[in-house]
Amino acid sequence: MTVVVIAAMREEASAVAALADSIESEVETPTGVVWTGFIDGEALLVVQSGVGLVNAASAATAVLESLDLTEPVTVISAGSAGGVGDTVSVGDVVVAAATLHGDADARAFGYALGQVPGMPARYDAPDGLVRAASNAIAGAGYPTHSGVVVSTDSFVAPVRARSIRDNFAGTLAVDMESAAIAQVAYRYQVPFISVRAISDLADQETGDVFDANIDDAAARSAHVVVSIIRGLYLEDESSGA
């Protein structure tokens, strides 16, 4: 099995790479920086994609094109996110039961708000990944939640956060990458999940708060992501795959 972890910023990606058992290489490519390593003897690729939906989709496509997809591959979106609503706080970890595009609006043609034409209305995480995430969360020691993560191409301000909360039920976090990676994973038919730690609250004016908390959010997301990966590898071994 190979697990691909994609994060936008170096702080987020390097936090995952630092928890690998070994890193064999770090290479800068046109679509991002790629660390190649191992966890529990299995292959790990950590990709720093750059910020935003296009960068994330480009990085996800490039790395999946480089792999043998006849072998098991899982993709995880990691890093920070803005919290939405009253149930999440800075430092909490949100595991996306579903991800969707906050900017997509083709309702004039009969699609749901957030649905890219020809694509699903939302990208639900598969049961096996949700189970691995639940097991990882149990031992993480952080407040954790499972819900909807909405991705846009904007750093979400309070007015937009309220609109997202009203339009997309169950939204707990907003980011700028996960839905794009989810869409690419869907096209390549590989399982995907997003794991984000809350660096700021999108309902509030939070630019300075984000800057103050990005390192901690990156570390928390990385901790849960690596726990998920170890759980996936154990499940893979026990199934005889």
C-alpha cells in the first residue's frame, strides 16, 4: 500500500514527513515538493502542493499519475482549516466525513449547490478510512469532530462563513484544497479523506490567529494523519492484502 498525504504549506507537509519512520528523498517538482519515505515499512509520499484548489488538484494528479494504481493507494488531505460554527475551537481536529466545493454553483442546470457538473454533490469518505480515523482519534488526545469540510478559493471571512454554514448543513471547517483533491481521487477511483486541525475560527476576523496557530495545527493534523496511516497498514496486513 502507498499513502499519499497532500498539504498546502511547508509547515503542514513537513510536520507529516517529520513523523515518518524514514524519508529517503525530498524533491521539488513543478507541482510541489515531494517527500518519499516509509511508515511501518510501507510507502509514504508527502506532497506540499501550494495553496488553493488548482494547486491542490495539479499536485494530486501529478502524484497519482506517477503511481501504479493497480496497487492499493490512499490519499489524505492534511493541514489546517478554519472552524465554522459553535462546536469547534482552535486546536480541534476535524475528520471530513464528506467534502464539497463551496464555490461551485450550477443550480441553473439542476445541480446541487456545491456540485461540479458531472461530479458527485459531495465526496463521502469510505467506511474503511472513517474507521481508521475513528481509531486514530480515540488515541489522539485532542478534541475531535467528524463532519463536512467545505473548500473554496478564498480565505473565508465571517460573512462568507455564515453563508457556508447556512448553505451546507453539517459544515465544521473550511479550507482551500480538500474538495479539489477529493475530486481528483474520485476520478482516479482511489479512497480519500481529509484531516484538518483548526487554526482559526472563520466566523471571526482571524488572520493574526491563523499565523499564531499554524504550527500547532499542522502538528495536530500530522499526528492524527500518521495514526490513521499506521492503522491502515495494520488493517492491510491483517486482510492479507
